[in-house]
Amino acid sequence: MIRIRCISHDGVREIDAEEGISLQTILRKSGYDIYSPCGGRGRCGKCTVWVSGVGKVISCRYKPTSDTEVILPGENEAGILVRQTEFLEDFPFNREISPGLSNSPIGVAIDLGTTTVVLYFLNLIDGAIEKIASFLNPQMRFGSDVISRITYCQENDTGLQELQNAITERINFETDTFLTDRGLVSGNLEKIVVAGNTTMLHLLLGEDPVPIALAPFTPKFTSKQIKKGDSSKININPEGHLITLPCLSAYVGADIIAGLAVLKPLFKNYLFVDIGTNGEIALVTGSTVYACSAAAGPAFEGASISCGMAAVTGAVSGFSDDGEIQVIGNIAPAGICGSGIVDIVAYLVRKGIVDGTGFMKDPFVIHEANAIKVTRQDIREIQLAKSAIFSGIRILMKRAGIGFGDVEALYLAGGFGNYISIRSAVDLGLLPEELEGRIFAVGNSAGIGALQYLRSDEIESRIGRLIENSIYVDLSEAEDFPEEFAMNMDFQQRSV
Ligand code: FES
């Protein structure tokens, strides 16, 4: 018998279980409702729970052998898993996609984010997801955003090599760990598919990213790249392939294209927004895709906020109308992360503490003892960031000649979209008020796009059509952007 300690939003419970049965079965028998769209066959990857000391596991595949502490998904996370099923495709596994180089072929889909990297390990015999691993991108030590990493390459002779080594060594560590745990070797790793922004893909392949940051912003490549195993820096079968998915431009990357490709065709007109230092925005109208990238700056990542910090333990991640703060890890606050600052500024606007122009008389104190506060300059940073994103949306709508009444949905992709309060984002003017009720966070759509590419050949033709039918709108060249940007700086006070 082993003991399972379960932490959920209902509290903490300890249960006894037998060794050798899946965590999903153990949890189910104890009355926990684990979301399992594929019925425990390892296909959907949505029955994830967090195991202390191990990380995120697929609960239907994970069999604990000793006492284990399990953290169940919070309501927000669980909601996103449900919405992923509702809005993202799950193509049937096609066995033919396996290169057939070994008896136990493994594929890996990677969402190569600037901040977070997620790996999905797929069994290429039955299509089951064996493991999901994630880690902070080790390139963070060279800069938190793409421009600072490109600058590092520009200013250091060995910069590109250092950045490439940082990410490939970490990916190799994860893949080697996975293979060793199962008694496999790198020859079993036959295919890797990567989605990421244009800069991240250049750094992975060791291609010079500097042209991405210099006018006319022409990357070395935007098309799909295929590297044979023996010419890649990833430890895979020498005859296997490392594939990076196609990008649209220097600042609309394969992460957006893969995310768009995996959306179910539920609507004719919809927006797809990934908020980060560069807000990547796509507007789909029928078969045409208008896309742009809006330079929002690092405010939503906490970087340009006086008490800002990343969304890690100690960060204020939420703020309610009764003044209650949510802190990651339930400890004393050390700073404010993106979702926290969005909540706080929206609250200040709702209460009239910040006026329509963004003026606030005194700094707003969040936690006196730890000197956590929001300053006038912080409000300014948020105004700049929210106006960039909203103006990008408005420009695309103008180019397509449609109004918000014609837009059926707005999908929020990526990590930040998972955690912000949609109500706060609307109150702030970051997202359009007219679309309230039609805004859906779809989580890691780029990673799911790469995963679907790995398991089925259907998505490749979708990606091809998307690229072919896309119109890239360069906001730095858009004559109406400065006016839009100025107009959208103000806050609209809606209700108290
Ligand atoms: S229930 Fe689908 S992977 Fe576990």
C-alpha cells in the first residue's frame, strides 16, 4: 500500500492506494473527477495532474510506486483543458507518420516559448502521449525577450552559439531523461516537431537572428525547416528529423500559425491573440488571415512595472474588488506579475482611483509591510501596452473592413492568456468590450498544434493554406496606427 496526498481546491486529503495502478484510477476511485476526453487511453493528454518532485504527469499513464503528493488542476486550469477540447482539433493518430527507424519509435512536439518550453513525448506506435515536460527557457539568462537575446548575439562573437547551446542542451537533457527512464536510446527518437516564434526557431537552429531586429526585418527563413538527425544539435536518430514549423514573418511566428491551424473550424470571423512582449494578433475572415505584431513592451510580464516580477512564487497574481490579493504559493507578496497588474489597474479604473486619462493622485499600496505598490508610471506602462494590443486589433479589423459585431469569437492563446481575468482585460481596454462573453482562453495552442502535426498529416495542408492566405500588416508602416494608438491610451470607466 502507498499513500497519496491529494491537494485540490477543496483542501488536502490522504488516501491509501495499491501500487501498480494508474493515478487516474486511484483518484477516480476516491471521488476526484479527472477530465479524460479519451477515456484513459493516453491519447488526449488532458488528464494531467502535478506530482510533487516529478512535475506534470499524464494521470492515466502514471503509476505511482511510493508515497506521492498530487496537486490537482485549479478551476482555471481545468477550464482551459475543457476549452481546448471544445475549440482545438484532436486528429486521429496516423501510424504512417512514423519514420520506422526503430522498434520503439518516439516523437517529440515542442512549444519553444521565449519564457517557457513545453515538450510532449509521443509513442509513434499507438499515438499515446507518454509524458509532458516543461521548463523555463534557459536563454532567459541572456535576456527576457527576443530583442535582448538578438542584441546579445549581435554584441558577442560567440553569442549565437551560447544561446543555441543553452536550449539544445536543455532539450537533450529532457529527452535523454525520458529515454533512459524507459530503457530506450537516442536512436528511438525519430521525429521532433517545433513551434515557436521566429527568433526562437533561429536560435534553435543556430541561424543568425540579427536581421529580425533590423529594418527591413527579413529573417533568414520563415518556411518549414527540416534538419536530418545527424546535422542537428539534438540527440536523435541520425536518420530522424528535426522539423521547425513555418512562420509568417519576423514577428508572427510558427507559434501563431500552429495555433491557428489547430483551431476547429467553428466560426467564420474570429480573432486570435497571444499577448506577450510582442502581442501577436490574427484576424480570420473566411479564408483570409490578417496578422500583425504589436510591440506591447514587457509590462504584462511584470518587467517594466516598479514592483513587477515574473509569475512565480510570491507574485501577486490576482486582486478582487474587496481588496483581497491572490499570491502564487500563498505566501507574503514579493511583487506583482502580469495577471496581477491587469487586475489591479482594472480595479483602480473601475473605482475611479485612476481617471480616464490614466492619472492617479498617489501610489496605490497593495502591501504596506513589503512596500508593494502601483505607481503612476506603472499605470502609464499599462496604458502603452494595452493600447498597442487594442490598436493592433483595430487596425486588422479596418483592413478586413469588418466591425466587432461581425466577430464571433476571440481566442486568447499562450500562458498569459491563461491567467488574466477576462473581465479585467476588458475593463482595462486591452480586449474589446463588444466581445465580452465571446472571449475564450485556449491555453497552449502552439504546443497542441505541434503535437497534432506530429500525430497526423492533416495539419500540414492547413498550415500551407493559412500561410498562402495570410496578409501581414506591418504596424510600423501603417499610417493610421499612431492615431489609433493615441486614441486607445485612455481608459473607459464602465461601472463600479
Ligand atoms: S485521459 Fe486522455 S491522456 Fe489520459
